[in-house]
Amino acid sequence: MGKNSKNKKKPQINFQPKPTKEATHTKNPEGYQNQFISWHLQCIDSSGAWPCSFETLQKIRNRLSEYENLKWSEVSSKGSNHPLPINKIIPKAQRRLSELGYVDIESLYQLKISNGNQKQRLWGIRKENIFQILWWDPRHEVCPVEKRNT
């Protein structure tokens, strides 16, 4: 065979590519707001200034169960449930986050647990639809709110 026989070969095509691209994985355009809240317990800080113990979780279990029936959009619509930038929490809490190795998070999420005038809050890290419980703050110390008109 001579050199010319190699030039006569043509590649074979096993399939014809589609003229348009299709995404194989897509995210919900509304994010995780339409998903129900879930809990993770592995982040609980049980030895800091705002420890969250098993006994505490048992006491607030009914309230946590109520939240499980809500989508994040519903949880977020309640005024006391919201993310808070790390620079807005007290320095003691900022230091504790650093001690725990949470130096790359930008905000914490607070959930109001009590009803009425009580100030009880559960603090955590929100990742998508998951609330990673971190602290139990029964006196609203992590981010105290100044009373208006004082």
C-alpha cells in the first residue's frame, strides 16, 4: 500500500450530535425557599457560652416540629427568623465561631423559638434547606436588640 491509500480513509461517525444543548442537572430557580426545613445536629456547640444540649432539644421539640412543616419561604417570612452577618453578632460569639473553625461562613441564621415576649433563639448555619443547629440562646445574647425609644 502506498502513501495515497491513507489519505482515502474517512472517519466513521457512530452518532449524530444534537443541534441544541440540554442541561443534565438543573437547580430550582427559586433556590431552596420552596423546600421544607431540615435539621442537622453535628455542628452543635455543647461547651461554649450558648450550649445546646439534648435536654434543650427535647424541651423545644414541639416548636422544632412546627418548623418542619414549613418551607423556608414561610420560615423566613416571620420577622424574627433571618440570617445575620457575622459582623453583627457580639465579639464573644465571633471569637467562638473562630475557635470552632467556622472562619469561612458569612452569616448565621436565627430562629425564634419562644412565643410572646420571650427572647429564646436557636442559632445555626443554613446550607440550602438544612439548618445546622449551633447554639441555644435563651436570653437573646448573641445579637441583643436595643429597645426602641430608650
